[in-house]
Amino acid sequence: MASDDTDGEDAPTDMEIARAAETRPIEDVAGDLGLGPEDLDPQGNGIAKIEQDAIQRTLTDAEEGNLILVTGTTATPKGAGKTVTTVGLGQGLNHLGERGVVAVREPSLGPVFGIKGGAAGGGYSQVLPMEDINLHFTGDLHALTTAHNLVSATLDTKIHYGNELDVDVDEVSWKRALDMNDRALREVVVGLGGSTNGPPREDGFQITAASEVMAVLCLADSLADLKERLSRTIVAYDSTGDPVTVSDLGIEGAMAMLLKDALRPNLVQTIEGSPAFVHGGPFANIAHGTNSLVADKLGLALGDYLVTEAGFAADLGFEKFGNIVSRHGVAPDAVVLTTAVRSMKYHGLEMWPVDYDELKEPNPEAVSDGMVNLDHHAGIVERFDVPFVVAINRFPTDTDAEIQAIVDHCEEQGYPVVVSNAFADGGEGAAELAETAKDLADSDEGDFEPLYDLDASLEEKIRTVATDVYGAEGAHFTEDAQDDLERLEEQGYGDMPVCLSKTQHSTTDDPTRKGAPKDDWTLTVRECYPDAGAGFVVVLTGDVLTMPGLPAEPAAEGMDVDADGNVSGLF
């Protein structure tokens, strides 16, 4: 996500900076990674997908570099500049003469038109071409949406024509998908209008980023693996309670066909011409929250250092990277814990709802009061036993006293800390951060490992995340959730990792609670179900929605395009 660093009265906008940048031919960017023109499938100006044979060759033959994972503290709803830090760090490594590669997620059109606007970094730490990346890009999310809805259409067709799979229409678990925030589609009824339209039943929509197809794509390491994962994806249950899968529908081949190009990572460049992969986009408050496994592995194989990002804060994206993604061979060598003055004030003032004007007012005392949230997230990283540095993403309106309050606290706690000026100065502004992160990644510090063993019970795994990551006293399981866990264990899904769906606005399951409440609250688990294709069990907590809604004043209201096709308001 981009930080809202553009408050400087005379500062150029992100879009103005992006348009003024002199980009390199994408073939030259690829050449920095040892890829030739024959390894690229051009997708427009400054964009290319990597050819399948180049992916297979690279992942088979190359040695792996070091992985630097960027996470953060609990941010305001407008973010804290984690993507700015990620992109700036990659540029900073290249500024030092290292071969750094950036890997971030593709923006979803829902948040783009919602509260955040564009999501390609910001200032002088952006990935380009910014407009294309935010608007349709290479069509990956459209392919995902189509593949997802092919399942819905096929399932309803099977039910309509004799229901030979004996699908219980009250146990259809597969919702339709749309890459847009649309609260009116959360619960719908399909099949109205007579028998020719199929039997009426309750249905709903989720945003594409929450689709299991997105998670499958981002965790698959090959086309064969993609097809196999798709085939075992559960879409409904029959009258005896047995799962109905994509394989039962017979469309895993068609889905893989739709997704074969979407599986290939997209190569672009940063504003300074450094290589960047932009690929995949699962949300960390709903799914596992990181870009694709293929992009990460390509970055590790082609660069000395891969800088990748885990969505939202350490209690969400980083936890899931550690307990889910890392089991696929991409464990972090070092972590950058991003924070910002406004994020700390957000917690020090215990603000809900958010008054962004008040967050811009100087208040070092509130910053100090909010540092409990930083300590909480630092503790999460420490539990995974991986070295980290705190990166303070500086906003133009931050005062020296506020910045110093964070620095002083980190030094008192013994955290390495660096003020990052990546937004204003690009790679040069992130050079000190890059040096520190590089040294940590090269060191022998830490011995990273997931927080739980896969042979633990699902309930034990959930309680571990609740207590060791969120700081809860324990976990309360509703009767429905208890039934879900018993059924999942009986059906053989007990050895999967758990993917908890929780609000990103708090370390608790209550979005109004700020700071880092500990031991005075209990995590409520209301539903559990298998994402068998992705390979984890989804655990729903609180009131997290898989189909967000637009805010009262969506970012879309400030966007436009003129008669010459020039876009405005995207940033």
C-alpha cells in the first residue's frame, strides 16, 4: 500500500513523480537478472511476464540469495508506507551495489477505488508503470475472477441438470467473486425466475483477493501443482456430508488453462530502474497476504537479496508468512519492521474512528504512548527467532521530536532502528536501512522456525496464534466452530496450518481496541473450514468480511480521465 506521504504543500504527487521518471527498457531490467529477451513475454511498455521455460530453468539451476521480509506495526486505515519501505529497500540495496530484487502484490481494484487509492508505493519509491499496475495490469486478477466464477457456473449447472453429484444446495460453500468492494453482494439469492434458471438458493460474493483460487495461485510452484491444487478445492458438500470438489466438477483443466498466464510473474521496475516482480494479491486479514511463491523463488534465484512484503502488520502477514508460506522453502533471513509516527499516534491516542487531521498535529507524547504497539509486533518477530530492524517511514509532516521519540524507545529496548527517507530520496534515502538489513540477513543471528508443528491439533494451533501472536488470554470456540474442528480432524485436514481471518485495525479481534491489549481479552472463533487447494484451514474470528464495502467518500470520486486519456486522482 502507499503511505499518504503526499501532504507536503509543494511536494509533487506520486503520479507526477511517476510520469516524470525515465524508465529503462524492460529487456535491460531483465538483463540485470541474467535474463535474455527470449525469456520475456512483453505485456506493454515496461511490463513483461517471464516465459515458462525460463522459470523452470531458473528455479532448477540457480543458487538462492537471502530473503528480507518487510512487515509492520498496526497502521492507520491509510497505511504506514510498508510498500514504500519495501521498494525503497530494494533500491537501497542496488544503491549499495548489491543485486536486490523487489517482490510485491498486485493491487486489488476494491481498495484502489475504496479508501487507499493506488497501491504501487509512493514518492521516489514506486514500482512502474504505476497506472497500469493499478488498473488491470496484465489481467491476472480478471483471469482469477473468471476461473473462480467458472466453478460457480459449473456447480449450479450440475445441480440444475439432475444433480448427479447429490449436492446439498444448503451446503454450497463456494461463493461467487468480484474484484470490487460491493457490500450489497455479500448475501444474494440466485436461481429466481422459474425452473429454467435453476433451483433458488442463498449465495453471495467475495472479493477476488479473498478467493481460494488466489491463494492457490500464490502457493503453487508449477502448472502441474496449480492443477492439482485446483482439483482438490472443496466447493460444496453432498447429502451425506462428503465434500464435492473441483475434480468432481471436471473443470480443473479449464481453470488451469485460464490461469496458465496468470501463474507467470510480472516483471516491472522501480522508479530507479531496479527489477521488481508484481504478482498475486491475497489479503492478509482474510488469506495469507503475500505475493506469489513463484515470484519469491525467482527473486531469490536471480538476485543476491529478495525484498518481499507481508500484508498488514506482523500479527497478520508476517505470522502467516512464518507459519504457512515459509513451509514452502522461503524462510526470511531478516525482517524489517516498518512503523510511522502517525501509526504510533493512532495507538497512543487510542483513536477510533480515525481523525487524520489530528494525526498530522505534532504530539510526541502520543507517539511515546503508542509504542506499546511497536513492542508487541517486535515481540512477534522475536518469537520466530529472526533478526530485525525497525524502519521509521518518515512522512513530510513528522517532526524531529516525534521521530526521536521512536528512536529513543527503540534504543532503550535494544532494537536496531533506522529512519527511512525512501519516500523523499528513493534508494539513497534507504541506503542506511539497506545496509542494516543486508548485514542482518548475512549474519548467523536467529534460527527461524514456525511457531507450531503441523502434527499439533487444529485447536492447539489456533490457541498458539491467539496467545503467542495476538496476546489473547485464550481462544473461545463457538459451538459451530467446535463442530467444524471435529469434522475437519475426522476428514483428515488436521495436519494443515491455520490461516486466521482477523481485523487489521487492532492486534485483537475488536477493531476499536488500540495499543496492544494483553491477557484481558479472549479471541472468538466462529467458523473453520478447509481451503484444501491452498493447503490451510481458514479460521474466521470477529466480524471480518470477505466482501468489503466502499467508504462514504470512496477514492473513486476523486479519479478522472481527460479527453487525451490522461488519468488523474489515482494517487
